[in-house]
Amino acid sequence: MKLGKRILLFLGMNILVMMTVSILLSVCHVQPYLSQYGLSIPDLAAFCLIWGMAGSLISLAMSRAMAKWIYGVQLIDPNKCSQREHWLLQTVKKLCEQSGISTMPEVGIYESQEANAFATGPTKSRALVACSSGLFGLMNDDEIEGVLGHEISHVANGDMVTVTLLQGIVNAFSMFASRVIAYVVMRDSKAKDSSLYYVLSMVLDFVFLFLGAMLVAFYNRRRECSADDGGARLAGKHKMIAALEALQRTYDYVDPRSQPEAQTMKISSRPMGIWKLFSTHPPLEERIARLRNQIG
């Protein structure tokens, strides 16, 4: 992804978030939470909730369009598709019917040498399932069906929504806790400089968001295990295990264009030593062993 495109996306998202937050604060009549009379907890709570949730919800609402733009996903037209693409559509349709999804997700392919896939979208009825072009050269049909079963399970479980809500809550709590603690510390100190209050609250913001990132990553790892279980039920346990084993064999095929904002959508990611506490996916070895140890 070109630098200019990334900058444009970053600026556009932030402008949209700031405009949305400003409108919501005005509509909800949220007053400044810090004044000469002290700290207004209700106004602070409303301020943090709106700021914390706005960015996450806007990102969720735009997730499908952003994924298409970032990865250059080409949607498959059922009336103008190859035999391979027709098989992909039919497999996704079959898995959706098995999982109880009534609305067929958009299905697309993006150019990449790596074997990967992702699911995204704001709701089950407005989802997108995309596969890399490398998936078809590095995996057989059974393995690809296991990958698709995993991604359809994400859609059926509503994982995109629950992860977004969790991130929004973490954001809101971090903002609220950091400002309350900073106020208490500054109130009991001799320093009356308001700039010190904001500096302290920003430092505490970073600390709480850092800890919150571990919580969100832990929840994501649980969701990945649940999606593996779903993929095993939909496609078959042996196909899900085969898909994960195939991903192990393709570690060297990593797309250099991979973007951090899309990593949580992918079916695989590498463990990073102590940083695996922040990894959104458990190590493939653990996922394979876990499925093998299940009865059935």
C-alpha cells in the first residue's frame, strides 16, 4: 500500500471520528468535565464513552470497504467467474447454510503470494470473505474448505462486532481511569498547573491502553480457537487440521504489504516470543494440537 494512500486513509478516518464525536457531544449536551468546581464524573463518563466507542464503531462500519481498498479485493461475479471461482462461491454458500447464515457474504480474491484469508464486515448480513490468490496455489481443496469454514465461523459468531465493542470499552475505560487518577493525584499535590494534569493523564492513557491491548489480544485468541472449532464442525475436523498444517508449511510466503490494521482478520499470524501476549492468534502448533486432542 503506497504511503500516500495510507496517509489519506489515516487523515480521513481521524477527521470522520472527530466530526462524529463533536456532533455527538453537542447532541448529548456533554459539558466540559473539568472546571474550577472540580471533576464532573457524569460528563467525564459520557465524554470517554463517546470518544472511546466512536472510532471503533466507525472502523467497524467501514471495515468491508476499507478491506477492499487496502487489499484490492476483487469481488467474484457469479455470472462471470472461472470454474475455480465458482467452486469458491459454492463452498462459501454451503458453509453459510450449515452455519445458519441467511445472507450470503460478499466473496472476493486479492493478489498475494501468501496463503491467507479473512472475514470482515459490520454485521452477518454485510460480511466479506476474501482469499489470497496464493491460497489456491499452496493449498488443496480440502485445506481451503477448512480455511473457509474458519472464516465463516467468524461471521456466524459475530466476532467482528464483539471484538469492536470490547476495544471500544477498553478505550473508554482507559480514558476514564487515567483522567480520574490524574485528577486525584494533582488535587492532592501542591502543583496547580493544568498542563501537568493533561500530561499525566496522557501517560496513564498509554499505560491502560497497553494493558488493554493484552486483554483484547487474549479475547481474540479465544475467538480464533472458537473459529477453529467452528471450522472443524462445518468443514470437518480433518480438513481444519489440514488447513492449519498447510499454513505451517507456508510461513515463508508472507505478504510484504500486510497492514497492521488488518492483521486481526487473518487466519494465521506468527508468535513473537514474549510479544505473543499481544498476538491476536495462538501459535499454529497449539491450535493443531488442541483440535487433535478433541474427541470426535
